[in-house]
Amino acid sequence: MTGMSLTTLERGKTTIDTAALEALSAQIRGTVLRDGDAAYDDARSIWNAMVDRRPGLIVCCVGASDVVAAVNFARENGLLVSVRGGGHNIAGSAVCDGGLMIDLSMMKSVRVDVAARRAWVGPGATLADVDRETQAFGLAVPTGINSTTGIAGLTLGGGFGWITRKFGLTIDNLVSADVVTADGKLLRASHSENPDLFWALRGGGGNFGVVTAFEFQLHQFGPQVLSGLVVHPFADAEKVLREYRKALETAPDELTCWVVMRQAPPLPFLPAEWHGKEVLVLAMCYCGDIQAGEKATQALRAIGTPIADVVGPNPFTGWQQAFDPLLTPGARNYWKSHDFTELSDSAIEVTTAAVSQLPGSECEIFFGHVGGAAGRVRADETAFPQRSSHFVMNVHARWREPAMDKACIDWARGIYEAARPYAAGTAYVNFMPEDEIDRVEAAYGGNYRRLLEIKLRYDPQNLFRMNQNLRPKEGLRAA
């Protein structure tokens, strides 16, 4: 290695000499990559193809000691730092330009203690890694709905999916975490050890350090679930959504049903004449006995006159991957989202009107129904405060050609603004794009000030700022 210029925390430049670079490389068990190395481009490539940044150094970690070395090096040299787990975050915060990227993607271990119903998970593991290992023993932790998502980012932002209504958010099942803080210390955070840090990690994102291991509570679950899709003509969308809303009023915690509105992909169970036409999809999953699920889903499946109903018994690991083909890496993506305490007629009208103006075949709007067990946790019990928001809307603009950027982004922003009067005002940080830093305070509501105080304690220089960032010195001064 020769000396090199790297980006600082304040986006200036500093020169790191050859000896320091060689010392870093010798100190870690993993590898240090620079632009031009064979693995460099793969390491900096993430899910959202709109993000094309070039770190000065990439430290590919294989253990906590590597993370400590990387954090110390960054702090001592005042470098801009980003942290990559699964690289799936919409904002692309895993990758920085010119600074030091801490790559955790090789730290994929998942160890299950069947008797204790616990799993210890590395920060580079994906949801598929976690599902595969836990379901082998008939156990599960609630996570998201796209199996290529990284467990680390999902957990730190909250984490919800098909079994959240029954078992809570991902953070509600977090027992402890090993964290490398900005001063290079490896701490354990739990209810009994560094409880303030543990509180902040459960929803506060990557603001407080680099998590090197997660310990989760597991639940007896699976391996078969009743799940699948009911596809409706989009002409019936408003009627279907109103009946969907009514059916959910009496839905048990075991039942989750989400709505997707988009152009129909060429699914084998759909008649060819529907391919490429707008449809409304009810995607449902029942966490319990299959026969009980057949009864619980009757009201939803009786709505309207669907084009197709393919709800049936499926392996849970397969259902967790059902939407993967629509969310593969390599496309350009931009999201806008709202929380709703109720799915009002006005919100329905705004969103259905927008689906009539889709700018591309991969663009979609979904409503995730949450509540249940996740809604029975106090708003101040974890950093994640949105316990009364029973619906999450994500406007998912997705396209391939840079020439479509403006049309797709404007479409998403337009829906966001039109739906704002009917929304709760909070936000799910995992769905916030890079340009929404102004929503951070609203996202955390009454928990915001406490988060700032904990951030100031553990990361006073804001070393970990490539995230939906908490700026303690600015925020506390303003307060």
C-alpha cells in the first residue's frame, strides 16, 4: 500500500501515510480493499443501484476485533465512516464516498440454542440466513418480507413483517447486542447491561455504534404456514380496500394481510391477459394452525371477485422469499412512506388515483398492516415509538434507466404530499430515503430528546453519521 488521501468527517481531505495503512491491514483478520483491488467493486455495490459511491478504504471484517480496529483507525484519523451489513437500506448509507467503509457482510454466523430458544446472529446475516437456520428447528424470530435484507439494519430500525402481529417487532425480540462504540470499546447491551444503549439500539438505527452480534428470543413456529395471494382487478380497488379495512377490524393477531397495488408481473397463476395490467393484491399469512387459518382468512378471501386466489399451505422459508423476484438488486429505487393510524377513505382515494398514473412497470404502493403484539408495547419502551400506527404505506418507485429518475421520484413525492393530511406524521426510519433527514425528529417523536442524550454519551463526535442521523449538539441546543 502507498499513502492515500481519504475523506474526513467534515468532508475535507486528510492524507494517511503508508505505514499507518500497512499497520491497519496487519491488525485485522479480514482484508482491506482499495479502489482497483479485484473485490472492491463487489464490496461497494449495494441493493439500490442509484447509489454509486467509492470508499477510499473498505475494511472487510470477520470478527469483532476487526471492527474495533476499523473504528479506532477511523476515529484517530477523523475519517468519514459508513457501515455495511446487508447493504439493503434505501438511503444507501452503507457506502460513503472517499472515507472508510466497515463491511460486515462476511460475519454471517447464525447459532441456535433450541432448548433456550435463542439465536445469536452475526451482523452480515440476511433474513434468509436467519430463517433457514431457525426454521430447521421449528423456531422463528419476526423479521421483514424480503429475504435478501440484512438482519442488522432491519433490527436497528425496528423490523416488521408477516409474523409481527403475533410475536412483535424484531426489536421486541432482541435480548442483547454486542456493540463497538465510537471509543473502540466492545460493550454488551441488554436490559441489565448498558440499558440506555440497549433502549436506543431498539429503533435508533446505526447511530450508536457497530453491532457485532445480536441475541434474539425465538418462538415455536412453522415450518408450514397458510399464506399466499388474492389478486383483484384494479377497477375494484377502492371497494376492495374498504372491505379489507373492515375485515381487519376483527382479525386475530395470527393473521396479517398486506396490500400491493402495481402492474401484474407475469405470474404463472395469472391469465396472460392480466400481465402488465394494474391489479390489487391481498398478500396474507396466518401464524398458526392451518385449519384455523382457513377460517380466519375467509372474510378477506370473500371480498369482491378476484382474478386468482392462491392462498394455501407453504413452507414459511418459501413465503419469506415470495417477493424476492420483485426486489432483486440492480434496479434504481426511491421510497416515500407514511404511517397511518387508520386507512381512511381519503388515503384510499389518493393512493388508488396514483396507481392509475404509474410511471413504470416496477413501481408500486403497498400498505403493511401491523398492530397486534407490536401495538401493545408502550411508545417509550423502545426507541421505536410508532406503536399506534396500524398501517405503514410505502410508495416504492423502482426503475432501470437513469432517464426515468425524475418521473419516478416526482411520482413518489407527489403521493407522499397528497397523503400527508391523512397520515400520523411519524415515519419508519428503514423506509426513509437519503433526502429525508428533516423527518428524523418526527420519526422518533417523544423519544427524540432521550435519543440525542444517549447519542451524545456514546458518540459525541458523531462518528456514526452515515444513517438517519441524530445530531446531538444541534438537537439539544435547539431544544
